[in-house]
Amino acid sequence: MAYKMLCSDLDGTLLGLKNRATPFCCQVFKKYASEIDMVLVSARMPSGMRYIQKELGISNKPMVCYNGALVMDGEKVLSATYIELVLVKQLLEICIKNSVAIGLYAYDEWRAAINTERIAKEEFNTQTKVVFEPTLKTIERWAKKGHGAHKLMLMGSKESLDVVFKILERQMSGLIGIYRSNDSLIEISPASIDKARRY
């Protein structure tokens, strides 16, 4: 059976190093790129994937960002799914009450109101940069553009996120996708998005 497409996750799968593909992976991808479509699939934003595409020699291939909430072919958007801003505001209220920071992602934007240790790790791991902006200002700006968020990142202590995770499961299950990445991070996606099912 001849395969037409290979889809690969990045963090913990393709990337043997924290933010780079290994030389061996680059060699293999470049060898087979003309024979098979190589598509990267990740929770990352587009700029956190483009440099890896370039390293692998597959810049001309589509990519699945935010676990499927944004699918792009070069600069062309093939599919975009959002967390509605009314839900983002509800999540913001929960975060404020529980001393949890929130990062907002849409297209190639990453916004956060305050700096955290987790943000520095994300910037290093994904080779992207956050722009600091009050969250309500981001929401207002995106409302004028007519779109919501592709992904939210909730950052805090294990204890605060334990509490928030239970609240989200109780109050917002079915409205959003909730994924506990580690003790200090919860990732929120549109409810319909699941990279294992969708693509």
C-alpha cells in the first residue's frame, strides 16, 4: 500500500530536542518530501511550526495548528474554528477568581496580560513571542475583527489549576475542550476540535 500523507505531532514526538528537529529527522523528511505529503499537526501557533517546516524542507506543505482549530496551506486558511468570546470572558472570570493567568491565541497572535515563568518556557520551546496586552482589550479587538480564540492557555500553580480544572469540567464540559498538559498548564480548545479525530 502506497501512503499519500504522513501527519506528525511535534512536541514529544517529532522533536528530539526541545525546539528543533534532530538532524536525522530533517534528513528523512527531505528525502521523502517529494514522494509523500508531510503534514505537521500540533497545538502550536503557525509561527511555532513554520521554522520547523523550513528545517524539514516541507515549507510548501499544509499544517494543522492548534490541534485542528486552524488549518493552513502556506498563508491560505483552509479551516478555522473558534472558542466564542462569550466563553473566553467566562473563562477569564474563573481565572481571575482563582489567581490563574490566561494566554489567548488566534491565527498567529499570542496575547497575555502578565508575564509568567510558563510563558518564558513556551517562548523558548516554540520559538514564538507573546505580546502583553490586557485580556479584555484583546477580546474587544478580536470582537471587532469578528473572530474568537483558537486556543487558550491557563497557567498557574498545581493547586490553583486543580481547582480550576474541576470547575471547568463541572461548568463548561461540552462547551470547550479541556486538556491538562501538566501540573502548571491547562489548554482550552473549541469543543469540536480533536486532532486525533478530525484529521
